[in-house]
Amino acid sequence: MYLLIFCFFSFITLSCYGLLAIPTAKKAAAQKRIQLYLTDRSLSSDIVVDPGAESFMERMIKPAWKNAKLKYQKKLNKEKATKLETKLLQAGQPMGISPIEFKLIQWFLLVFLTLLVIVFAFFVQLGLMKVLLLIVLTVSAGLILPKIYLNSKARKRMALALKELPDTLDLLTISLEAGLGFDAALSKVVSKKKGILSEEFKFCLEEIRLGSTRKEALNNINLRLPLEELRGLIYSIVQAEKLGIGMVKVLKVQTEDIRERRKQKAEEKAMKAPIKMLFPLILFIFPTLFVVLLSPAILQFMEAI
């Protein structure tokens, strides 16, 4: 009996609570949606960014780097900037840096190394002449090391391109023999083969699509890859197009010529190898052999004395 009464009053109480709570919940949900909509509109119309939410890189370093680039861009000579841009293109534009950024990195490296030497000399308590000598060496290193890095990158890139050249020409010749035009054959080579030459031919096709002539686009490859073999190949292609000679024959002759040159260079390096091995033999291997072979005789001679 008491249990039935308890269940009845519980049902009535929960029903009343539900009837009162449901409209309130609907109103709260509608209010939340209205606030969310108004907040999105206010954010889209007037974006307010909390300065504390940004990192130190975004707040301090990036604006300072932009200002330094703008200031140095006004002072940098156009001729020097063009030469530096050519060197960066020959090196493959490492890290995607521009000439202005490269010069700023060079100056930053110079200042950083100089400050490092001064701090080191202060703690070690070096003499004035030694500090000046270290500063001169540091300044020279800060100016020369980035150039050495660019030159080494350019040499490696040209060596890889020269290694890829015969196989790329074979694929280009096969595509031309299959009936494709020169631009279509280049596009096929770019899609099927990866490497430095494929990237250069891709840039060449993009320049042609943007309105450059085929001669200009091919000659621009010579600026980015100053190889003698590639220069001769591009000259032959331009002349064949100008005179109406079959492109397939020209490419076959150029491919054989490039392979013959590579064979001759390999033979030349093989002929130089004994001379290059002579210095390590004299400096490292011969003294060790003398110690191993002559030390017993020297010890016996000293005991006899």
C-alpha cells in the first residue's frame, strides 16, 4: 500500500518536473544557438586576436625578419641580386631562400660568430692580437662559408643531372619515335621520370605555357644547369627545330656523344687514381709496413750491440 502511494507521488512529481523543464531546455538551446550565430558573425566581421595566444615567433621574429628584408632590399644592388639569384638557381634554391634572405643569413652568421668569438675570448682571457686574429678569421668564415655551401650544392646538382642525362634522352627519343610532339614528349618524360632534369624540363614547359618561346625556355635551362653537354644538346635541338631536321636523329647522336664523353671522363679518373693513391700510401701505409717488417731486425740489432 505504501509502495503504491510512493510510486504514484513519484510519477506525479517527475511528470510535473518534465512539463516545466522541457520548455526551459528549449529556450536555453535556442539562446545558445543565437549566441553562437552572433559570435561567429562578430568574429567574421571583426577578428580580434589575443596577443598572448600568438607564439614568440609570430609576434617578434617574423615581423622583424620582414622589416629587415624590406630594408635590405632597398640597399641591395640589382646586378648583385641577379648574380646571386642565378647561383641559387644553379644550387637548386636550397630551403627556398631568395637572394635577400641569403644575404641576411650571411650577415647574421657573421655577427653571431663574431659575438661568439668575443665571448669566448673574454672567458678564456686571450690577448688582444689573438682576439683580433680570431675575429678576422671569423669574419672571413662568415663571408666565405655560405658561398662554399652554394658552390658545393651546385656541383652536386650538376653531377646528378649529368648522370641522368643519357637515360632521360633515351626516354625522350622513344616518346618522339612513338609519334608525340616535342612538348608532349617532354611532358611524358616529366611524368614518368623523377630527378633534376625532369624538374628543369617541367619548368621549361611551364615557361612555354606562360608565353615564352621554346628557344628561350630551353636556354633558361642553361642558366640553371651550366653543363657543357646540356648546352650542346639544347643548341642542337634549337638548330634542328630551326632548320627542320629530324629531332629523333639529333637526339640519338647527342645521346651517343654524351655517353662517349662520360666514358672518357671515367677513363680519365681511372688513370688519375694511382697518382692520387700515392700520397696515402707514402704517408700512412708505408710507415706501418716499415714498422712491422723492420722492427724485429732493429730490436735484434740493438740487442747484439
